[in-house]
Amino acid sequence: MIWEKSAHASAILGCMLLLLAGCAAGGGAGAMSPDPAESVRPDAEIAGESFRKAVALSREGRIVDAVQWYRMAAERGHTEAQFLLGTMYRTGRGVSRDFAAAAYWYQQASLAGNAWAQFSLGNMHIRGEGLPRNPHEGVRLYRMAADQGHREAQYNLGALYYNGDGVARDYVEAESWFSKAAASGDSASQFALGRMYSTPHNGVRLDRVRAHAWYTLAANAEYPDAAAAARRLERKMSAAERASSRAMARRFAAELAQ
């Protein structure tokens, strides 16, 4: 099991960054510029207005023009602007790629409690992306995001504990984090739980019924290999176990739909 579902997390992050979609070569005549006179207005008011201007420009594909407005909002404590500005620096969208600047803005948003910034900065520490690799700090940041219900951080924590990457291997702790993410609809965590309940893992009770139910949910979400894993396990189950698993899967699905 890999420790990070980078493609899945990138897809979700990409959805959040649709506001930044478009050519990074925007600009030219008509670009708006911040008014120095605005400095006498309340920071929160300026931040909110600046962020809205940045969003409008981003939707037009004028990413370069939007950067100054994101920065104006970020400098006044707007956490979404801080997170997006950090992501722009990390990916090189609208600005030159600068990992130090990305880490700075992620850190500002993280301190304000932004779960996506905590997760993203955690990724940088875990990967050693523009920073010295620091699994301890990465785990700390993941945990902050995970405690807010960030399911990608929950999955990554589960995977780190599963593999013993940066932390002592602990299958019980891995099960706990996978369970939290799975209950929020994370198919990779559902698949991971299927594996943990169907094969021996120290401290985790084998449970073919529960394993098959989680595999079923992952398969319903078209998670790779989940359907095949469910079929393999089903061949070892009694009729009563298969019926119990179907009922459990329906209950899990109903809880997710609430």
C-alpha cells in the first residue's frame, strides 16, 4: 500500500483550484491595480474585496493579474487567499515556482486553522518538496487537518502508520484513521480496510464480513482492484456471511448518504 494517494488528492485539490484555471499569461491593458488609499480601510474589508477581485480575474483566466489581489488579501489574513497563493507558488501558476514562498503562505493559513493548507504543507514536509524532509512535522500537520475531518489527511495518516513511514508502524492506529476517512466516503480508505480485515494485521481482528462490505463500497466507487478483491473474498464466505456483508454494505452506504 502506498502512503499517499497523490492522484486522488491532486484531483480534489484540482477541483478546489478551478478558480485558478486558465492561461497563466493573462494581463495586459485594463488590469486592475490595488489602490494605496485602501490601506485606511479595515483589513478584513480590504481582504474580502481583494479576494473577490482575485476570484473574478481567475475566472477570466487572468491569473497573473489575480496574483496581486490574492496577495493583498493574504497579507491581511484571508486564509483562503493564503492557501491559494501558496498553491500558486508551489505549482508555478501565475508566478514563478517558489517552494519557500509556498511554505510561508501555507504556514500562515495553517496557523489560522485552514485544513487544506495544513494538509498541503504536511505533504511538502513528508515529500521533502522544497523543504528538508521532516516526517515528524508532516505527521503533526496531517493530524491537525485530520482532526478537522480532512479525509485525505486521514488517509495519509493511516497509510503512514500502516507502512511505518516517519512513525512507528501501528496497524491499530492505521485502522482508526482509515475508518474515519472511509466513513466520509474515501474509497482508498475503504479498500485499505478491506485488506486489513481480510488478512492478518497485528492488533486488528480478522472479519471477512466487514472486509467484504468495505471492498463492496470501494468497488461501487470504481476503486481499482476493489471488485476483484471482493469476488476473491466472497468465494471463501458462507451464504450467511455473504448476506451479512450485503446488509452491512447497505448500512454503510446509507450512513454515507446522510
